[in-house]
Amino acid sequence: MIAQTPDPPYYAVIFSSIKSPEEQDEYAEMAERMVELATLQPGFLGVESARNELGITVSYWKNLDAIRQWKQHTEHLLAQQKGRESWYANYKTRICKVERDYDFEKESIGPSHS
């Protein structure tokens, strides 16, 4: 699902990752928990995520302070540590200011009447 964000400006944290070949026990559970916790954080605006060989998660935030607070959340710190130790072969985090956004949504067509 595409996150519903407010009018810019706001911030995006782009987390790109490649999983390690090691055991991925608890990964899905922890990823779900991180989204659950992030939604409770002041300044959180939404999240979008996709994974194949490359995983990309984009979280949206009101400001840089909200991002800093999330980065220091106790459970998030534990997940970061576990990610470096076990889950990821490689990852990169980018923080961007969204200055413009636009969208498209195809109109719903009701049931046809013949």
C-alpha cells in the first residue's frame, strides 16, 4: 500500500538492504514489530516496503528530530544490532527531504450494467 503523506515538506528514510545467507529466524517478526513501533512514534507519517533480493523500506517523518528519536528507540537499537550481526549482508540508509510529491489514482469504475 502507498503511504498517505501530508503536503511537503517532510522527510523520507530510505533503507535498502540485502539479506545475508545466514538463518533469518525472527526477521519477519522483528520487521513487523519495527513497523508497529514506528507507527507509535511522534512525527511518523507512514511506511512503504518491498522485498525481493533487494529490500527497500521507505518511512516518512515530519522532521529530522522525529527520525533521530526513532533511531534511538531501545527496541530499534536492538533490531539494528541483530541486523548487523545476522540478518543483513549489506544495507544503506538515506535520509531525504521531500520537497514535492504528486500522485495518480485510476478512477474506480462501478459495476457494469448491460
